[in-house]
Amino acid sequence: MFTPKGSFSSFSVNDVAQAKEFYGRKLGLTVSEGEMGTLEVTMPEGHKIVVYPKDNHEAATFTVLNLVVDDVDAAVEALNAAGVRTKIYDDPNLPTDEKGIARGMGPDIAWFKDPAGNVISVIKSDGLLS
């Protein structure tokens, strides 16, 4: 039987310096420089995500990181005040309000992009994690 001893998530960016600024200053996460030009982003639970440089980076078209919050409205206001745009979807199949928040289709959620174009969300914590 396969039994891993641990796990971590990773995704690429095209500019590590921009990513360090974004994840560290705009999102307030702890960021440290790792091996081979990578960044280690420490999540609130202590897990680490590796962000690595890739010259031919293509932004993910799906959510690569979900940040769980108690209040999506407050999170969106703080992100917008930091210059992060949360109104990124204008799709009738994924309706969002003027703040970019989808409501009533599960937990409240808003999406935004990092400087490399990867999609990130803030999502209400109700019942997501046990």
C-alpha cells in the first residue's frame, strides 16, 4: 500500500520577486526564500506551499489556493484596499456581485489573481474544515 509521509502543494510564477511581495505584503503570509530560487509560503496552519519560477509559466485557469476566512466581505474589502482586484469574473454561470463575491451557491467565495495570473480565493469557513 502506498503511504506518503507528508505533502505540500506548489505552483509556478513568472516573477519570484513579485510573488514574494504579493504573498508576503498584500496577503500577509510568511514568505521565505527556498532552494533553487523558490519561495516557501507558510499558511496559517503551518503548512508550506512552494512557489517556483518558471520561464514559460502559464497561469492556472483554476483555483490554486483557497484562503479560508470568517467573513468574505471583510476579506474582500481588505484585499481591495491593498490593491487586489476581486471582481475577475463576469459570467452568468458564475454570478458574482459588485465586489466579486459569489453567494448562495455554497459558501460565499471571491476570487482574485496573483501577479502571475494564478487564481486564488477567499472562502467562508462554514463547515469547510473539520
